[in-house]
Amino acid sequence: MAVDVLLGLQWGDEGKGKIVDVLTPKYDIIARFQGGPNAGHTLEFEGIKHVLHTIPSGIFHKGVKNIVGNGVVIDPVVLKQEIDKLIDRGVHVNEQLLISRKAHLILPTHKLLDKASEISKGKAKIGSTLKGIGPTYMDKTGRNGLRVGDVFGANFKEMYDALVEKHNNILSNFDFEFDLAELEGPFFEGIETLKSLTPIDSEHYLNEAIKSGKKILAEGAQGTLLDVDFGTYPFVTSSNTITAGTCTGLGIAPNKIENVIGIFKAYCTRVGSGPFPTEEDNEVGEMIRKIGHEYGATTGRERRCGWIDIPALKYAIMINGVTELAMMKGDVLDSFDTIKVCTHYIYEGDKIDYFPYTINDKEVIPVYEELKGWKTDLTKLTDSETLPQNLVDYIAYLEGLLEVPISIVSVGPDRKQTINRKALAV
């Protein structure tokens, strides 16, 4: 059996957690392949909202294994908090959650380094979530990092102390006060929780599962335009958020990937610094933010809002090999008379329909087409036959531009507010 991949096509916050939760009954294993607690995957059902940062979004489905892959960086403090909440809600975490031995650990000093670095940049800051993600990946590539497997070794504390000493030497170069001892207490409590979980060699586990016919869904975090190689660098995250990240983040060969489900909003948002060609920094953007509750699930920061960006979406679809699309939060646009769609850019004097090398510090003028709004409360709809014609036309228009079918339309935050237009090939 092959592996399906689900990932975001914009600047994150597309609604990946909800769709993973909706699709989980079709799978035996949900595996997170990159990122860390900078992710905030929101799930809503039975009147309760759940936010997951590290644990895969299939955790609420009994009998489904959830794997944190080697490409993920883990903050033991955040992980413990997530696990405690799940246990309070009756989730059998120890039965359902497996952790890759090769996943790297976020230390308290990683978070301090993240904060010190961001402060030192002043106005040039990249908008980090300050979760220690970047410094952890830097230690990973610098071959200094600590991994989950190290926690079970006899010399873990010595390894920890050596890395902290290195970090303290770096921190001494910043005008930055901190109390490391205060942070270490919760960290080592989290380490004890981590040690109570089942560590696995996830690459072996997943490939054996493929051989035995298990269905696997790989869950991405952040979004394609935040990819460290293909995003709006340097305003990006520190990992590969694209389909290729599945291979390195889980140990799965490219020929094992079958369907790639790309998630996008009917409009566009971004958190933090960086270019955003279709941003509406005005009453329109504020209206989208207010209706869509566009505030970061992890940081609480206001999300910048604007219209959908087709050149960027086409780019994301291309590099991910997307085979199916899920359109999220169409209901947020219910009250708009007209909906704008950016089809081209005016870039360096030329009209282009592709995403260029860089749009940082460049004048990028979006070229829009306008479509009629649907002026209908989508949150009450239950099937594709009840979708208003103007929304059907909007979907068909997007499919024509993107050349990929939109199989899922989300019409609200609850898992029940999801319309399957076409059967996914799973």
C-alpha cells in the first residue's frame, strides 16, 4: 500500500488539522513528518476545540496509530502539556502515540537563542514563533543535536550539559537576561513523560506497515510558501514543508507516495513578516480576519489577510505534485458581494502568471479578476448538491486555473462541516 500526503499550499494555517481528522478513519497510521510546536493544528467536534502542536491530528480516533517522525523537532514541555490534555479527554495516548528515536529535541536554550536572535534583528526580524525551532534545526544540521533516542541512554545528562554550555557561550554575546534554571524544571518533567512513550525506528516501522498493506497519511505542518528551500526566503520556517519532506522526515521512498492532498483557503493569510502580494491591509482584510477568527493558534498573533493568490497556488501545486485539493473556509466569504482572485502579477514591469525567484523588496502588483459572491450561509449546508451556484462557479473557476480537482470543501470549523465533492482515491 502507498502513502498519501496532506500538506498546506499557502503560508500555513490552511486547516490541515481538520482535514487530517476528517480523513483519519480511512487510514491505519497518521504520521507527522516535519516542523515542531510552531504548528497549531485546530480540530473541532462535539462542541469542543482542540489544538495540537506536535501530536498528529488523527489522535482522537481510537485504533489509529499516530507517529511523530524523525523530521519533527520536539519540545518535551509542549509535548507533556498536549499529552496531559489528551489524557484528561480520555485519549489512550500510550496506545496510540509512537515517537521516532531520530526526532530531535528542543532544549530550553534553543528557545532562548531563538528569542535573542530575533530581538537582535530589530526591524529585520523574520517573525519567528520563538519556539526554538530554527536553533534546533541548526544544531541538527551542525551535528550537535540531541535526539529522542539519546534520552534513553546512560549519558543523556552529560550530553545535555555539553550542548547547553555551547548555547550559553553564544548567549553571552547578547544583551539578554534569562533564568535557565526556571526553564529546566518543566523541561526535565517533559523528558520523563517522553520516556513513558514508545520510541520506534519510524523508518522501519512505516516501511513494514507499507509492506503489510497499511494505509498511511503523512501530515505536514506550516505551508509550502514557508518551505526553507522553496518559500519566500528568508521569511520561512527551518524545514521542508513540501512533499519531498515526507521522504526525509519519515524515511519513505518517493515511489511509495501516491496521492498528495493540498489544502488552501478560499482567501489567503500570513503570520509574521515577509512578502504577501494580495494582502488587504484595510477594512477588507480586517473583515476577513474578524469573520475567520484569523489569529494564530500557536502565538495568538493577528494573521494578515488578503485575497487568494493563483500564481503562488500554481507554484505550490507544481512542486508538491498535488493530485487533490481541499478548499477551506469558504464560509468566511459568505457576506462578500464580490470575490477577488489574483491571476497574475505585475513584476518588474512585466505581467507574469508564475511565482518568481524573489518577491522580497520588490514591487509586486496583483492583477485581479472579480467573481460574484454567493451571499449564502454555507455553515448549514451538508452536501455538494446544496452549494449555491456562485460558489460552484467559483470552485469551477479555480479548478480551471489550477488544473487540479477540488475534492473537499470546508464550510465551517467542525469536522461535520465538510463536503466531499468527489471520492478521494484512498
